Amino acid sequence: MFHTIVIVGNVGRDPEMRYTPTGQAVTSFSVATNRQYTGSDGQPVKETIWFRVSTWGKLAETCNQYLKKGRTVLIEGRLMPDPSTGGPRIWKRQDGSAAASFEVTASTVRFLGRGEGEPGVPAADVEETMVGDEEIPF
């Protein structure tokens, strides 16, 4: 069986890179996707969905080096379900309202646009693709 998800959105915060105990690089960042439509009452509705993205190995190092908040990216990867529910991670915000987090492990990250104050890196020059699941230590 196989599934994949494709997301195009904007990086919500600068990436954070860390290393596993075995020395494997892991970079995490958030991506927001936006949709705008007209509701049944005729009023415009804006919808934003946030995804938490993880990258591994060389792809993680490249994302940490070039991604910045605001940059437009295309992510290809797989959804990672919450082990206890099998769905998105459910949590409560500080104000008590319910929220969900969609977790994605990226296999490809394409840098589509430049972030604010990022003059030097053309979009097509920094694409990296992770090769296979053998790089993921779980």
C-alpha cells in the first residue's frame, strides 16, 4: 500500500535542526496552506491549515540552510498519524479551544519562492530529494 500528500504553502517559522543519537540530521518546520472561498451566506471565508513537516538526512541539512519563514515551498511526503488515535494529533490551545496538527514526513521539498530578505538563492537551485526509507531510523 502507498500514500502521498502534496502541500504548497508558506513556511510558518524558521526551521529547527537537531541530530538523533546516531548522528542523523532532522529538521522540523511548519507550513501553512491557505484557501479562500465564498460561504453559503455569500461571505468570503478564509481557511488556513497548518502542517508540521519533518525532513531527514541531507534534505534536512538543505532545508535548515535555505528555508526561512515566509518562503513558499512544495512538500511531497507522507502523513504520520498520532500513534494513539491513528489520526491527526489533537490538542488544546491556551484558550481551551480544540486544535489538530497534521504531521508530514517529507520525501521532497521544492523551494518555489524567496522569503523576505532572501536575495541570493534561486528557487530551482536548491531542490533535494530524500532517497528511500532507509534514511529514517524508525
